[in-house]
Amino acid sequence: MIEVEWWEYDSLDELADAVAGDVGFIIESAIDARGSSLIAVPGGSTGPAIFPKLAKQSLPWKKLTIVPTDDRLVPMDDERSNIRGIAKTFLPLGARVVPIAADIQDPKLAGNSADARLQDLPWPPDLVWLGMGSDGHTASIFAGPDMQDALDAPKARRAVGVTPDPMPADMPVPRVTLTRAAILSARTVTITITGQQKRDLLEQAIADGQSSKLPIGRVLAEAEQPIDIHWCP
Ligand code: 6PG
């Protein structure tokens, strides 16, 4: 059974303060223990709305490496790119920001390139921070013909390319994503979501576990570590 802890807040601002504090503590503890830290952060809007509060903390930024949990196969300066927002916020602080989406349109090849970049990093991540879409996707593990590749990739595989099917109406582009194995290799996995619809969907996905039809349910079903879920209405 997946072990989850729900943390509830009255507003996104309150949630952001708490999550920024938690992430800062994870980074600091990792650097104290091992001299460096690697974290993977989400795209979308909820996660990035929290980045500025994390950036305000006084942390040993030069000892931190940040990767996106996933990215769209678009140019890095495209507003749809996840790495664009991460770099804008954390590069000026001295953090090392590593893109995973190369300028390759073929999702399979892009997935191989993303995996190669991640293979060069000290593993496992101290934190994989996930969002969840209203369709139950997480990172860029979407329902469709590529979902099984992302779920069943071997332990050593850190990223794959994905073409969601159906394509999300708001972002109809192929992507690269951390695999389930890479997500669950993290020392800590945390999820940030907002709204009752997503809360109900995530609770159902957790209850359904391996039999969930939702990507996030299938990812979490294999979790061995406790999962922190931060939620506000
Ligand atoms: C992406 C994300 C994705 C995101 C969810 C939640 O590239 O879209 O990484 O997994 O975290 O879609 O997005 P919101 O927080 O905007 O709802």
C-alpha cells in the first residue's frame, strides 16, 4: 500500500511557503551530508509558482544541480519550455541547471539524449518534485502508447521520449520525461496539486494503485518511500 501524507493549506501562497521551506531543507541536508544536491522539479504552473519562494532562501546554490522532471520538445527559449523558467529563476543564483530536452524532434531519440544527460549526473536525486495534470499525468508520463515504456523502463533508464495520445489540448507537443524508476529512485518524492478535482483524482489513483488507469496511480503504486502531497483548494 502506498504510504502518503497529505499536507493541506488554505491558499497557494501558504502552500508555496511550506513547500519552499521543505525543498530548501532537503537541499541543505543533502549538501551537509554529501557535499552536493540534485533535485528534479516540475513544469506546468503550480510548481513554477513556488520557485520564487525557494529562490529567496539563502542556500549553497553552487552545490545544487536542478533538472526538470520532464520537458516539452520545443526550443529552450520557447515559453512552453520547462527548462526556460527553471533557468531564469535559478541560474542567476549560481545553481547548475541541466536541460534534458535536446533539439531533436523524434521523441525516441530525444528520450535517448535525455537519458544520456541524466546518466552523467550523480544519482539518485535527493528530491523528485511532481505536479499532476487534470488527466492524471505526472511529469510527462501520459496515457497513450508510450506510457508503458515510461512505467516499465529498467531501473537504469532515467528518461524516455513520450508522445501523449491523446495530445493534451493545451500543449500538443511530444516530450521527454523521467521514467517511473527514476522518479522512485529519489530519496524524497513530493507532489504539489491544487483544487478539489485533482485531489479527488489523486486519492482515487492512490486507492486504485497498480490497477489505476491514471499514470500517476501507476507511478505511485511502486513507491517504497513515503510520498508527501501538498494541497490547497
Ligand atoms: C508539464 C509538467 C506536468 C505538470 C502538470 C501539472 O510539463 O506539464 O511537468 O507534469 O506538473 O501538468 O501542471 P499544473 O501545476 O500547471 O496543473
